[in-house]
Amino acid sequence: MMVEQRIERVKTYVVGLDENIQGGIPKGQITLVSGSAGTMKSSICFNILYNEALNGKVGVYVSLEQSQQSIMAQMQNMGYDFSKINLVMISDLAKMATDLKSAKASKTGTLVLVDVGCIRKEIKEVKVDENRSWLNVIKNILKKVSEEMPLSLFTLDSLSALYVLSKFKNPRIELFYIFEYLRDMGINSFLISEMPTDGTTYGEYDEDFLCDSIVHVRLTPFRRNIVREVSIVKMRATNCNNDVFTLEFKNGKFHALYGGQNPLL
């Protein structure tokens, strides 16, 4: 008789959504968070890393679009209390090991926020092909953090910005190796993707085929309002509800409401 193996999962911390995906995203999966501008893709991913840090985990958030100051202003406005976690803000990759030491000694979880400015500075100093430089910088960040602490989560904001900056000669091959590298690390990765305007795919290349899970967020006109919505397009090793839910952020938490139904407006 076969014994069903229990799958360890990471919550999305969206109330009403985790209950519909067997408690969360399977450990080690690569999740594509796809949608248009203004759908709170970045906030959803940041929320996961913050709440996992509250539970003692270590996560890395790399932004290629927003500065640390912009991200911090946005998240503080949403009510996050950073005194409850170790927030390590990296502005110089050469000093990363030193910056991580105090967090390493602490018993609370850690969120490492890497500024795009320091990545740009680093890229100028790397004397190799440009697209390889960008990938190597991101890999080195993850490697350095994992050497100091038990890294569990990673967010890249965003894949679209990486494509613009890197100018891949063969995007599909390069993308395949990125995904394989993240899988080999065994961490939960959240890759933010701007959805093409035609809405036919969830990424620009083969992201929707290579990833393990897809979280789709969108803006939908309803009566005289614009409603944010979220749905799980796919999630491997999970019996999930693929209904479209209304997505709301209130009282410091994300909520998925009215699955398969119109919002109460």
C-alpha cells in the first residue's frame, strides 16, 4: 500500500486563496506572478517574503525597477512593521557579507532587499559579456546569502526588466538556464512578469511552460469600478481551485473573495 507523501508548502498569505490551493505553494517551486501594471504583483511577492520572515525564514528581494527608498515608502504605507524582522538593505555588494552578519546572529527571520543601484554599479565592473554579467550578479547575490544563512525564498522584480537590461542573444535558452539554476537551489522563487498587452501568454518567452506555478493578477472593469482579481492558472502537485477571486488589501492583509462570483459592489 502506497503512503501519500506530505508536501511542504509556502503560504501566499492571501486569505481565502491558500485555502483553495491545499495550504500554499509546494516548497521549491518557481512561481510566475503575471499581470499588467497596477495589479500589486510586487506587493503580493513582498508580502510573502515579509510574512515568511516573521516565521523565521530568509528571503531575498531583488528589484531591477524600484529603488530601496521607493519600495520602503510603498510598504510602510501599507502598514508593514519592519521592527519585527531583520531587514537587510544592500547598497554595496562588496559589503554584503558584513551586512548579513548581524542578521545571521539574530533568531528572527530576515528579508534582504537589494537595490538596483548597486547592481548597476556591479555590472560596470564585470568584464564579461553583458547578459552573462547580469545573470552572474543575481546568482552571486543568492550564493552569498545562502552561504551565510538558510535561504528559503527569492523574488525577482521583474523578468521584463531583466530582458531589457540583458539583451539576451537567445532568450529561451538563457531563460531555461535561469530556471534550472533556481530549481537546483531548492528555494521558492517568485518571478514577476509584465503580461503582454494581447493577453495571450503570461510571459514574453517560455516562462509559462518552464515555471511550476502561475499566479495571474489583473484589473477588470465592473460597473463604475476597476476590480483587482487573482487566479491560479496552474500549480504542480496541487489540487487547486482555478476560480477568479476578487483581490483586496485591507487591515494589513490580502484577501481573495467571491471565488467564481461577481464582487459585492
